Amino acid sequence: MRNDIISYLKDEIKARCESKNNFFGMGCWYHICAVVKNAVFLSDKYNADTKVVTIAAWLHDIASITDYALYEEHHIHGAEIAEKILGEFDYDEEKTQLVKQCIINHRGSIPMKKRSKEEICVADADAISHFDSVPSLFYLAYVNRGLSISEGTDFVKGKLKRSYNKLSDESKRIYEDKYNEVMKVFG
């Protein structure tokens, strides 16, 4: 049985991000690190289970970085992958189910009712993480999607606006200053 699940997940996710099969490139690594940072921060604000939130944050995009073909339903495939990994650690079954729910409900583009503080933390951290990794969004726009300068700028600006609007009301209050400062870049 393995002991240090968080260290294992960090190393495993980094290795998958570094893989040549990862469509998103290393930008996804920075995104995931930002999700973890913000999820842990929010877990304190929401009095949520920090370990569950941290594990779910590390695993929320695992399906996407493993196989781009899983992207459209990466939240569902990611929950399945998470269950397998957590089983290898003999992780508590009830907490495993909560991690899976956090992963399933992290996508702001698929509105689902968040039933736990942990789900809110991970979903909001995923949305706000884009403000910590703006260069990665430009990389996605220009390199991965091949957009022109104006198209890429519009893509990134739109992504940031949508991300902020997906936040819970409480997290919008927490991150309002960050949102306003980043959006100043776009004029």
C-alpha cells in the first residue's frame, strides 16, 4: 500500500502532462497546479475537507491529459480513473465517492448541482485558475488552435469572462479584485 497520495498524484499528473500524447502541452500542468492552489485556498474559506479537495483538484483533468479522445466527457472518465487510483491507496470509500463527485461536477460548461462544499471548491478553483495561467490560454489559442492575434485575444478574453461568471456568488466576491486586475490587460 502506498502512503503519500498527494505526492504520488503530483508526480503522476506532471508525468502525464509531459507526455507527448498530451494534446494540451505543459500549459495544462500550470492550469492544474493553479487549480490545486485555489482549491486549497477555497477549502479554508468554505470549511471543506482539504485533503478531498486537493486530491480532486490534482485529478480533475486526468482523463483529458491522458487521452484527448476522452476530452468531451473527461469529467466522467476522470472520475473512473480517480476511483482506480484511489483504490490502489485503499483510500476511504466515502471520501473516494466525494472526490469522484468533485471531478464529475467540476466543469462549468456543464451546469450540475453541487451538493458539497468540496464540489464548489474544485469547480470554482477550476474556473478561477485561468486567471493564474493566462499565458497558457494564449498558448492554447495560438499554438493548439492556430488562431490569429485578434481571434486569440478574443478567445482568451471570452474564456476569462465565462470562467468568472461560472463562479459561485461567494467565490465571485472573493476573486472580484483578481478578475478586475486581469481584465484590465484587455483594455
